[in-house]
Amino acid sequence: MPGRRKEGSASDGLFYLANTLAIPYPGCMLNLLSIIVGAIAFPVMLVALIPLLGWLNYAVIPLAIVGLAIGALSSSTSGRNFNLVVLVIGVVRLMMGHFIL
């Protein structure tokens, strides 16, 4: 048939080459962005573990929620899980200080 191409033709190789050189799927970039947001929130959360500095968790929690939302949009789960751990530790620490310290 004149409109069909044969399997194994030269255009298959060009199609494969074009797909391997293309920009990666944006979902993996969202995961990287989520990990970066979590990497910013994590040291602040560690400082907030020091007594009388628990009020820093009021900055950590919204930052971790933003990272969690970005990670939820991603195709991978590592960024989401990392931000979830930061968020849970921040909330537990804030509860231990009765939402003040």
C-alpha cells in the first residue's frame, strides 16, 4: 500500500532519536522542584526543634505544604514523601509546644 511505512524503516530511527533528545516529562521536573522546596524547609525545621524556637514551624508548615502540593502533581513520589515527613515533624513539634514555643 502506498501510504504505509514499513517497520524498521529509517524514519523509526529518527523518531527514536528525536524522542531521546527531547526535554524530559515535566512531571519529573515537578518532583525535583518539590525536593528543592523540601530541602529548604528541612534545615529550618531542624532549627525549629531547638527549645524556644518552635515558632519557626509557622514558616516550615506552609513551605512544606507547598512542596507537598507540587510533589502531588509529580509523577514520582519521593518529593511528596520528603515534604510529608517535614510537615509531620513540624506539626508534631508545634503541638508539643502547645502551638506557642
